[in-house]
Amino acid sequence: MQSAFDIKNGEWKISWPGRVAKHDLVYQSPPEDPMQGIALGNGDVGALFWTQGSKLIIALNKCDLWDDLGKNRFHNWAADEEEFSPTLRHACRIIVDFKLPVFDLFYLSDFEGRLSLADATMSIYAAGPFGKINIRAYVDHNSGMLRVDVENKLKEHPATDITLERFGSRTFSHWYSLVNRDATIGLTGTAVSADKTGMYVSHKLTSGTFAVGAKVLADSGAIKYKVEHSFAAATSVLADKFSLVAVVTSPMSGNAISAVKKSMPVDAKDKNISAHKKAWKKFWVRSYMEFGDDYLDNLWHLTMYYANASQRGRYPGRFINGLWTWNRDVQNWNFYFHWNQQEIYWPLNAAGHHDLIESYLDYRFNSLPQAKADAEEILGVDGAIVSDVCDRLGRNSSCEFHNHTPVAQIAMDFWRQYLYTGDADFLAQKVLPYIIEAAKFFESRFEKCGDGKYHTKEATGYEGWILLNDCVTELACARVLFAVAIEAIRLAGVCEPRAEKWCDILHNLADLPQIDIPADMTTECENDKRYAVGSFVGESIIADKILSAGFGVKERRMLCSWIRRKPDAFKMDNLNVMFRKLEAGITPTVPVDCDLENYAGIFPWCELSAVYPSGLVGLSNADSEIFKTLVTTAKLYSNNSMGWDATPIVMARLGLGRELAGLLAKMPDRWQFFCNGWGHYGPEMDMKSESAMRFARRNVRDASDVAKESAEPSQYPAPLWPYRHMGMEAMSVLATAMNEALLQSYDGVIRVAPAITAKQNARFTLHATGGFVVSAEIENGKILWLHVQNKFGGTLKLANPWKRIYCYIGKSNATESTDNLLVLPMQPGQKALFTPDKIGPSDWKLQLLKLLSNKAYKTNETGLSSLGLPRMF
């Protein structure tokens, strides 16, 4: 057996940095827009770079610059609260102006910009008739200090102007619908100063005052700093080589400027880069992904990169824009929206990045007292409730209390973290307390009826607004939550009086709601029922029923999240009308997946909650009727019309490799909107118009008029371009689906390559629950070998992927088995090799795999999606 995997130390022998650098973002033309920008970060501080003619522009942000405006409780849609809610403020903007249009396409003869993933550095090289510019930058992994090194080889040498500015602004959290028109909001509180050592901006928040300090380091020439006006300071540099450094503090009660000065370096020597590079290499070698499609692999690596660059601070980077907001204090959506925020963390455990979930879990745990208070004061029940929308203090929005599942899903996040880390202290101190409070609340959601079953009280399916009985999302969450609560109590060795009641509910819980497949969604063909709608038209159906969202309280019937679209909806606008409508903020009529439409008021795909993220049904239930029902439901509804849709992950969990491959192939064209890999959430046509059409606009309401209930709210057309943004959900769904296709362990059984295609080639190292690290190589859909390492000891449960399996541990002879499930006790640090043939360590030939850095921008198979930018001059 010849392989690049070293079975002795459990590591891949792959050239560095090529292993990761093959996925670098390469710009062969300048990124002239912030949404094309190159993003750096250390998880606490984020810096976004883009160019404009003669300028390099840097937007600098930090995860804890919170302004806690507003009341003790908040309402996400209250007009009188618009612009008076907790919001994350930006730190500053830095502008480096070379005075000559060195980044203008008209004057370029050569250009390369690069995001180097291996060491999280940014580089820009520009050459033209005015001369050459070399720039390198990074945000130090440990300190968060921004460093920009500049080598100026311009033929004429005007002074380089550097401006540090901060213009606060309104948040515009409901930019598309509701706007406070008071233009003064956000401006006050900023102060600017300069001295011999640097230039400084401070800003007073309700949580304290933060400061940004910037200075130029050069070997020759005195640098003078001056205050330009109330919002900016500046300096000029004549040196051929210089470095710009910037530091951002957290909000504090003391002297923030003094704190900044203490953090600034005194000379030009770069003392951080070596440790910075080591930290990022340590990050990358925890896992390895080659899925068989270089473009998808690239998106997977970018997803991990952006997570590490935005999720290591005191507060989790938000699902919108991460730490890379670019337009002043604009914060689209503004709050932590549960469904969207949780998706960031779905792929991280399997990639071995458990530490990147800690910030989010800490945020949720610190919010537990507020969640308990709201359950008691607002709903009059015990336990804890979390609404769909929370602010940074953990306070629930008062208008989103009909979806009761967030607290259960968050409890499962805590549980999953424990399963991967095996941290007993974490279990006792945070996991168990959170799960118990979630279970207490969920207990109040069920009542025993005449059939002896526990049924749910009225609720909505996730973020819907139609009230349902026996809501599928609550039933699915309850089955898993109560089972996990009982297990966590057992493991922690504590006594919980309510556990007996939870056992009773668990054993007598109502079945998941099901209905016959609607007749208008199927066709009959020789005693064979087939799909008539969706992505799998013409394929056979394996079950007679599908899951329902629940029983409509007012409608008095079972409801589903998707229905057959009426034939008159199949009209198509001509191209001119389509663009005119998009610019006017009107969704055009187009034939994209238009044979299904969402049942208004029912959260789309909520039926699939029984598979993911609950983990209730999967390949462990493959012989059951409910499994077949969910396969049928998933295929029927797989129209891929929202970026946050978890259907690709569901397909993987159900072992539908072919179907998953089709969805994954579509995802870049539909949800990767920007050349740096950033995605969006949908609806696709609306999001594309505001993100890519310069003149798109939409009518918005004046919040001051809306607040006056007797008045007719005025509207005015507002541009969408200043509010364009990215969402991290689609990237995480893609990465999670790729993980789950190659490795699953949600139920404690490790399944290797459960959802791949017959011709797929892949290599990977991923993490499984129980502290196992699994590596494997796949060729033409066949697993050649697999290797398992154990981190903290335990019993390996491995689904046998072959008819006969050979196991090698150390120098021992092979252990042979034909069992479907292999059960093997393992010691901490122990390694085991598994093969389908009697080919063991003595037959292993280790060969270095040489991989090179990416040299150019990339496109996917359709050519419609790209990473980086092509040469356009």
C-alpha cells in the first residue's frame, strides 16, 4: 500500500505550505469593492482590505465593541426602538493613499493579491507606469495587532498619506424595511488625538471607552502625526520601506489611549510573525479535507479560515459579516439570530476546532440567568427559554416566543461539545446545568392526552408564525433532549428529581406527524409512484407518507412547509423587465425551482428537523419506516432555495451520496456570491440584486411615522448598495455536508464515507465523538484503508465498511472480523489501522505528496462562480 499517510504518527506527509496554499485566494486584479475584500483576523480583531485607485482601505473591527442602548427588554421590530438597541460598533477605518492610481486597472501592467491561508497573511503586488508597490499584512494571532509592511518603488515618490478615521453611523439593522432617518445617530462619542508616538481614535460606548492607536515604523525620517478634524488623524511617509501597525483595545473604564500606547511596538522589527505562523499551522493540521472537487475543497478551507479569524474573542463573531463589517456602524440584522448563528459552528467539531465553539457556548451559558427569568416572568413556567432573536446580553426579543426549540438545540450544542472533547469539568459545570434548564422548560410544553401520549401545546415550527399542535420541530427536539438529559445526569452522577417525569414523557411521546404524499406532487407509472416536483422529478418514491410540520390550530388540518406552486406562477419576465424590477426592489418572475413554493407561515424544511440538527433519525435507523419517510420527504423538498437550508446535511445523514453530490454542485452558483468565498442566505434573486446591482433600491418605512400608530407611515426609496453584506450560513452548511459525507459519529458509531458517490476520490482526517480522529483514503468510491487514533480512551464502535475487515494495532498480528459493527476498547493515544485486505504496516510505503501554492483565480465547473479575480487589464 502506497500512501501519503504516516500510520506511525497518524499524520499526512504533505508538503507545507502547499497542503493549504493550494487553496489560497489569488487576485490577478485589484479587489475594488469591500465585498471582494481580503479578510484577516485572529478571532477577536478583524481587518478587511480593498483598493480604490490610489488607496488601500482597511476596515478594522473588534468583537466586543458593544453599545448597549435601549430598554431592559427589547422588541426586534418595535419602531420606537429602531437604532436604540445593543449594537456592535466598528473600530475605525485606515486609508493608505499613495497619491498615484497604482491600483487602477487603466494603469496596471502586473498585479497579484493573495490571501495566504497557511499563515493568514495578505499580500499585494502592483506594477505599472508609475512604479511598483509591495504590501504584506496580517493580524497577529496572539495579540490582535494589525501590521502592514509596505515597500514603495514608485518612480515619482510623493508622500504616502495615512489617515486614521472613525465616522460613527446608524446601524440600519432593518435597512430593507424600516429606517430611522435621524442622521446624527452614532456620530457622538468619538475623540481624536495625536502626539509624537502615534495617532489615536477613541470612542465612548455604554460598555466603556475603546481606543485605536496607529503608528508608522520606518528606519529613517521623523514621522509627524496631526489631528485633521474631530473624526480623523493623519500622517505622511516618505520612506521607501515602512510598517504601519494598529492596535484596538476592548471597552474600558480607564484611559484607553494609555492602554493602546503600552501595546504599540517601539521599533520596526517584526517580533510576532514566527509565533503567528506556528499558531496557524497548528490550526490547519488538526484536520485534512480532499473531497474530490478542488473548488468545494477550497470553500471548505475558507469556511474554516473565516471561523478561526472571527470566533476566538470574548463574543462570537456574528453570522452576518463576521468581524468584517465595512460601512461604518452598519449592522445588518444586528442581533444574534439563533438559526443562522448556530450554523457557523456545525462543521467545526468534525474539523477538530472545538475551541472555536467556546465563545458561542460561553455567550449562551452566560445568558442562562436571563433565559430562566424570561421563562418565569413572561411564560410563567420553570426552566429557560431562548427566542429566535437575542441581543449580546442574552435578552430575548419579546416578539419571538412561539418557537420553543432554540434552547433545546443550544443544549444539544453543549452536549455535542462534550461528546467531542470528553471534558468532565465542562460537563458538570456548563453542559448539565444548561441541559437541565432546557429540559425543565420543555417539560412544560407537553401534556398527556386521552390516548396516553404526550402531545405538544401550540407552537410554531422554528421561525414560522402559524401555530401548530404536535409541531414536528418540538417533538424531534424533545425526543433527543430528554434522552440526553437522562444520560448526562447519569454520567455526572447527580440526582435530578424531574428525571422520572422526563423518562415518562420520552417513553410516551406522540409520534412525529405524517401525512400521505399530496397527489399533485406525484405521478403514477406502472404501479410505481414517482416525484412530480422538486429536484428528483421522475425518480421512484420509497414511502407512502411524508412528515408534516404539524396540525394547524386555526386551519384544523395537517400542514406542510411546501406546496405545489400554481401554474400561473410559471411566467417569465424578459431580461429587460427582470433587471428593471430588481433595481426597483421587486422580485421578478423566473422559472427557478418554481414547481414548489413555501407555505407562508411555515418555516421551510422544518420537517427535516427530525434528521438534522436533532440527530433523531439517521443511518442507525436505516431499516425503519420513519427513515424511508424522511428520505422521501427530503428528496421531495430538496429545491435548495435558501442558503441556510440544511437539506444537504440531511442528505448526507441519510446516506444519499448521489443526491448530495447534485446539491453540492449547485451550491457555489447559488450561494457563493462573492469572489472571496463569502456566501449569502437568500432568497437568491433578492440577495443577488442588492449585492451585485449598483442601482438596486427598495421602499422603506420611516420609523418615526410607524411609531405613531395613528399615522400612515411614509415610505421612500432607499439604495441597497450601501448595505450589501455576506452571510456565513451557506458556507457552513456546505462544509458540514462535506464532513458528514465522509465521516459520521452522531450516535456514537463511526461511519466512514457513508454518503459518497461511486466515482469519488477523497482523502481526509476528521474528528469523531468519543475523542477519535479518523483518517482514510477513497478511490473510485472504495475505501482503501482507514486509520483511527484515540485521544482520551474509550470504546471504538466502527461500522464495518467492507465484507471483511482487518485490524492492526501496533506490531500485533491482524484481527479479522466480518461483523457489521466492530467494537474495540482503545487506550488514550492508541492507533489502529483497518484494511479490507490483509495489508498491514509492514506493507505500507510512505510517499511524500507534493502540493503547490495556487497560482491563479479559480472557477467551478459551470464557470459561473469564482474564487479570486482574473486579470482584467
